[in-house]
Amino acid sequence: MIVKIRPLVSIAVWWIAGSAAACLFSGTRLLLAGAGCLLLIAVWTVSRKYGWKYTASLGMALLASVLYWEWNEGRNVSELTEILSAEVSAAELNEMPVQVEGIIVSAVERDGDRVDFTLKLSGIASGSDGVHSEVAVSAGKDADEQAAGMPNAAGLALFNQAEATGAGHTLQSVHGERTVVQVKLQAEAEIAVAAGWRRGDRVTMNGELALPSEARNFGGFDYRAYLHTQRIHWLLKVTGTDAVRAKEPSSWNPARLLRWNDAARAALGSEMDRLFQVRHAGYMKGLVIGIQDELDPETFRQFSQLGLTHILAISGMHVAVYVGALLFILRRLRLSRETALTVVFMLVPLYVLLSGAGPSVVRAGLMSMTGLLAARLGLLKDGMNILALAALLMLVWNPYFLLSVSFQLSFLVTAGLMIYVPLAAPLLSRLPKWLAGALNVTLIAQCVSFPLTIYYFNQFSLLSFAANLVLVPFITFLVLPLGTAALLLAQLLPEAAHRVAQAAELLNNATFKLVEWINGYSGGVLIWRSPSLLWIGAYYLLLYGLLYVLKRRADARAAPHDMEDETRPLAELAGGMNQTAGEAEGIRGGVLGRIKSGSPFRKQKRSGLTDGDGRPNGSSARPGTALQPDWHAASSWTGLAAWGCAAGLALLLVLGYRPVSLGGAGQISYLDVGQGDSILITTPGGGHILVDGGGTLNFGKKEEWRIRRDPFEVGAKTLLPLLKQRGVHRLDAVILTHGDQDHAGGLQAVLEGMPVDALLFNGTLADSQAYEELMCTALQKKVKLYAVHQGMSLVPDAGTTLHFLWPEMRTQDGTLADAIPLAEEQNHDSVAFRLMMNGHSLLFTGDMDKAAELEIVEAAERAGIAGAAPVEVLKAAHHGSKTSTGAGWLQFWQPKTAVISAGVNNPYGHPNGEVLERLNTAGIQVYRTDLHGEIQMKVSKEGIVVRHRLEGNAGN
């Protein structure tokens, strides 16, 4: 009865439902959602004829999960605001210098010139003077000496002296709040100092508090919300290692185990560095021990595009190989079955720790340990119950696991394999057993992971199935064992270890080449907008319905169409379907289900047949008489149901793939890309035009040690994900107003990441390597290039027209110039155009200067145009600097609204105060990306509706 009812599964489902409702809703909406869930529980249990105790237990699980989530949310707040409120206001905490004390509770990681770790605070004081200042002054050393380390007894003595005397501000007690510490290294010699910091060290440091950045674009990544799920609310930014004093813990505590684990992982990583070449070392670290920080970004991108990143994360596959290998070895050592299971049970936590203890490996470890214990004791043998138990344990330990992508994919795919694989097995019964099993598991894994893949990553490769089918077993059973063997042999037989590593590298090279070759077919990658939760739920229901009815249909065809008086053995029917022990649960809905419900194959008496209730039906069978079951009727209804589910699934996919309809309206999205410009124009006809792509500014050439493995680049990390998240499958045109990095830099990732039909530019070349690379990429991708000039127009659809106002046509001796000139000063030649959409007028100006503005106005006056038809929205040129947006320009266009794209706290002081005053005097309403984040304008025939991501006040 336990396996049939599966109480743990039911409790886990409603616990997750309650947690999700509490996460998504609050107040009245949460009450309504809870009432709806309770109603569903009542209907479900009554329809299944379960008792009131079972119903009550599920309702209690739902309510308990809601209360548990709300309790955790109530406690998940920062106490620093209250602690420091007597000294400063809450608003002043951001960017406030502080002195803190605490314990390092994470591994210390360095990437280029930045060191990151998590600090559990025990004390804090405002102000930059205090313990460290006293230590630094008393030490009497210059910065270079401190950067070089000198972690000697004198330094520790000063540390202890400062603690004892309470120099500087008195630290106020903090009850364990955690913060992310980011130390910006100032000199290469400081690397050695930071390398000495370990988990468990007690540190005192001076730094600056900073709020984590929130999502500044609709649908963008919210770092603040992410850290909230880690119970972290502040960043502490520290300059140089001389601002940090650390010492090892003086006594033993359980945290030392994690400290030793960090050291072991670091040692294993160093061994990998010695065994493998650079690219292979980063790859093998991720594959074997779960260290992904050093994986080559391009390799990760290639794997991600094919849906292969699960191979690079330690998960159930790795744990299964580890457990299987250990059991095989222990049995060969002639240990008893019970002893082998016990030993492996005790070793699984060690592997989980050494592999990083991420949500997927914790899930796999808990399931493995539960399964091993069940096998040892003969209890709880059902896989779904084991999975449910693992989920409940993790969610009780940390309810925020529910929001982890790794947790969701791990549990959902595992549950999907358990539920859908038995349903799909009969459909592949004609294939060889080994091939049917591989195809079944790979296909179901792809189908189950598909909704979450497009929800979080907004792309899916049509070649992902083939890539997973070939590469997963190849890597699992060849590369992974070779990498593990090389690591194990490194200290015992170094020469043999290098030979094994070389063999693994050969296989890796084959893997990399195959992945690159498959990714060469760019048409196989489809871009999907993030679907709704309702869409995801409907997808899984239709997929289950389709597989279920197809299984019933296959069962009906596989069943014998005649039967003699003697009942055929039940095992013969089940065996003919090639069902495995793990698929027995799926049989209940097929042949066995019909036998139990009174089908013609129900066991009969020799003297005659009975009906579904066991009563004689009035006919007797003679030996050899054929019985014709009603399988044709079953085939008919299952066929109709299958077509219905398939049609519903196809319609769902079409609706999910199509961009969101604006109902005949267009939309202008002024994206927040920091100190730069990027504007997405969506036309009423569904076309997409991108104006500029922002760009990450780099000042001077960095020293090699400062360069990070995967530095932030606005095109790859912000712009391209936003376009994909909104379902932009291709760009009809990209307008590059000019070649400056803060407008052109982000377009490189766009051209590489999605199809672009045409690139319109200002007819000049910029003198930079990035610009040259951009143009070369456009040519390689066969993007059409157009040099636009004054007088040209672009008509994407009937409701949209772009009239180009600038630059002027370039001529040479009265004829059109043949060569494209090089222009060092790009701002003056910025592309400017007037957009007419649904009867409304908007002006886009790039970084054009006042001289260009004046020439446009003078040209209009020479043509007898005293003033242009007013525009409703003006994009202020050059981020609102004083070099643009003159009084004559505003008088000529008479805009009602202005949008300024500028970065928060940018070093240029944009927007300029004089420009803001000029706009205010003219009565123009101003929206700014540095204050409002992304600004969206929905342009319909009735008017323009504005919304913005952040709650800044629009100036006027």
C-alpha cells in the first residue's frame, strides 16, 4: 500500500506547492492560492477514495510549508540597518565606510585582481578608522611591504593587541549575518597574501558597504534577489590586502572539516593542473571534482548551446558512476553485500563534499544514501519515495533551494525519468534493448528539461538530442573514468598518470571538435522567450497524456488477439513487452491494469467465462475457440486521444515560440546598459530593430595578472540575454549610430549570438580593434551592410517609417565617395533619425554634437522649414552631456519628453546639470536610465504609455 499511495511523494508535492505559493504571492492572493490548493487536495483525495487522515496530512503539509516559508522570509532581513541606525540613516548605509570583524565561511576564490569570499559577521562599526588603522600605523610599514605579505609573529601580535585595546570605534555585535566580501588587489604581490586566507579564519577589515545591484531591465538578472536566497544583503568592498588582517582559528571546531575539504579540493585541482594542459585542466576539474571556475568560457558556451552543461556539473550521473565503481571494487574484494553497501553508504558524503556539495550532487547523494540504506535494510524500495524524501530534507534544511535552477532541473529530470520512461518504453519495444534504453532515457530527459531550459536560458538546440545521445555515454564511460584514474595514479605512478591523462586529452579533443562542428549549424538553435508557469504546467500534462495514451495503444496491439480456454501465464504477457523491474509501475496502466479491471484477459474458470464482475456470462469456450477482445475499440479511443494531445502540444509549442503580441502597437525599449546606449524598437508588424549595443569601457591596457577569466561584457551578459528572454528570434536591422565603444562594443555578442539581416552604420570606420572585429564578424555572418545618410528612409512595415536626418551624404568632387573614410571623432557623424510609428513621432540622436544639430536646423531653414513638426519623445544625445541638446535644437523639435541613457555614478558626470536645467525650463518630462532603469514606451494609435523598471521620479 505504501508504494501505491506514495505518501512521501504526495507530501513533497504539496510542500513544494505551498512553498511556491508563498514565494509568488502575499496577502489576499496567498490566501486565495492556499484555499485553491486545499480544494484541489480535497477533490483529489475524495476521487481516489483516500481517508480523511490522509487528506488532513496533505493539507497540514501545505499549510506547514507556507508558514515555514513565511517564517524564513521574516527572519531573512539585514540587521545592519538597525545596528547602525543610531549613527546614520538607512539610506546612508550604501557606500558607507565600515570596519568589520568576522569568520570566513566559504572558500576564498581569486579571479584576476579580485578576491571573493563570504564573511559571517560578529561585529561592525561605522567609519574608516578603528582597529585596522591602528594596526597599520603601529606597523610602520609601507604598502609594498604589506602587499608582499609579512604574515609574521609581529603582525599577529599587533592584530591581537588591537583586539585587546579596542582601538578606534567600538565594534557593535552582529548575530551572524553574512556578507559577500570583494577585495580588489592593488599589486601582484598581494596575490600571495590572499592565497593565505582560508575558510575559518578570523578577520578584521576596513571596507565600504554596498547594496547588491538589482535588475535594472525588465526580465534581467537580479543579483540582489539572488543573494537574498543566500541570506546575504550587503556587499563589502575592500581595497587591497593591507585593509585585511586574518588569523587561523586557535581551537578545533566542525568548520575545520570544511577547511580541510577546501584544501583537499585545491590540492586535487593543482594535481589536475600538473596532469593536463590549460584548456583540458579546467574542463577535467569540472568533470571530475566539480571545480567550474577555471572552465574555458568558450568551451562552456559551446556545451551550453547544445544542452550539455549538465555533464560539467557533478550530478546524479557522477554519483551513480562513483557508487557503482565502489560496489564493483568492494565485491571483487570479496566483501559481503551488506558490508559493501554499508561502506559505500559512508563514503558517499565524502564524495559530495569533495565535489562541491551543489544542489544537484546533494540530491544525488541523498538519494544514493537512501537507496543504499533501503537495499541494506529492505525498506522504502520505491524510487519516487526516495526522491521525495531527498527533496523534503533539502527544502526543510533550506527552503530557498526551491529557487535554485540546479535544484529544479535535478529533481524535475529525475522525477521525469521515473514517470515518463515506463510510459515511453513500449513505443521502442521493437528496437534492440540497449538502443531502446539509451534512446528512451535521452529523449525523455530532453523533453522533461525542455521547459526549464527555455525558461532560464531562452534557447534550445534541435541537435541537443543527438549530441546527448552520443556524448553523454562517451564522456561518462570513457573520459570520466580516465580523468579519475589519472588523478588517483598521480602520486603512486606519475608516469602512468600522465599517459592516462594524455589519452583523456585525445578524447577531449575529439569531444571539443564534435561539439564545435555540431554548433556550426546555427539554424539548429532556436530562441524562445521565457514561458509562463501555466504554459510549463500545461506542457507536462499534455506530454504525460500523449505518452500515456500511446502506451495504452501499444499495449493493446502487443496483447494476444486470441486466447484458448487455458489462461496464458501473466509473466508471458509482461515479459513480451520487455519491461524492466524499474518500469513495473508503468505496467499498471497497461495490460495488467485491464486484467485487474475485468478485461477479456482476466483469469477465467475452465468451465466458462465470466464478465467483469466475475459472474458467468452465459457462454462457454471450447478448446481452440478464438476469443476476440475489444482491442479495436481501445485502439480507436486511444488514437483520438493521442491526436488530441499531440495537437494540443503542438499548439502550445507554437504559442510559446511566437513573440508576445502587442495588439497592433509598437514598443520602444531604452535598455539600461550602464554608460552607453542601446534601444530596441519593436514595430507594430512584429519587426525588431536594435539601435546600438552599449559596451564595456576599458581604460588602458591591463596587466596580465589583473585579467579575469570571464570578465563582464555588457553585450554577452546583459544585452543578448535580454533579447533572447523577450523572444527576439532575429533582428531585422541593427543601427550602429557611430563607432565609439559604449555604443558598438555590445554588438559583437549580438552578431555572434543571433541572426541579423542588416547592419546600418554612419559610413565611416572607427580606429579600434573592436570595431574592426565587429565589421569582420558582420561580413562572415553575411550581414548586409548599409552606409546611411541624410534623406534615406527605412520602412519595416505599414505602421513604421525611419527618416534618417544625419550624417550628410559623403561626396568627393561632387560624386559619391568610393572608399569608406576613417573618422577618429565619431560623435559628430552619429546616425540620427526620426521614427514615425502609429502616427507618433520619436527622435533618436546617438552622440551627435551641437554642430551637427545646428547643421540640421540650418539645412531645414534653407529649405524653408522654420520648425519641424514637434516630436513627442527625444533621445537626448551623448548621455545628456553639455556638448549636445542645445536650446535651438529643443526649440526646433519642441519635444514633450526626453530620455537620457547614462550609467549610475558614471565618471563623466552625465547628465550635465545645464542640460537638465534646459530641459526643465522647456517643460520637458525627463526619464533617465541611471534613475529609472529600463524605460519602455508602448506606442499605439491612442497614445504612448510609459513604464520603467525602477521607481525613480520623472523630472519635468
